[in-house]
Amino acid sequence: MDFIFFIVFVAIFAIITYKMAENRGRNAWGYTLAGLLLSPLIMWIVLAILGKTPEKTKADILEMKKVMMEDETVMGQ
């Protein structure tokens, strides 16, 4: 029974690490694997310090501008 809890917690931590890396434009599988081998907490700290990649930041800004343009179009009608 303890083994099942351990596997569930490891899976949850791996999913959190994967999503954090993916949202920051980082190599999600690489950070997940490193988190499983070292510690998810260490990977979370590393990802928080590194932040988003320049490409991800640019993509987020473009997406935000697109949404704002759509909102202005809707409001103008």
C-alpha cells in the first residue's frame, strides 16, 4: 500500500514539473527526468529562477495582443 502512495506522489510531482517546464518554454521531458533523478523541488527552483525562454515570452506577448485585438473588434461592433 505504501508503494502505491509513493508511485502516486512521484507521478504527481513529475506532472507538476512537466507542466512548469512546458509553460516556460523549456524542455519538459528533460526537466521531468532530471526531477525524477534528482529532486522535483530542485527542478521547481531551477525553473522558477530561469523563467521563460525569450521565444516563449514573445509567443505569449503575441497571443495576448491577438486576444486584445479580438476584444477590441467585438467591443467596436
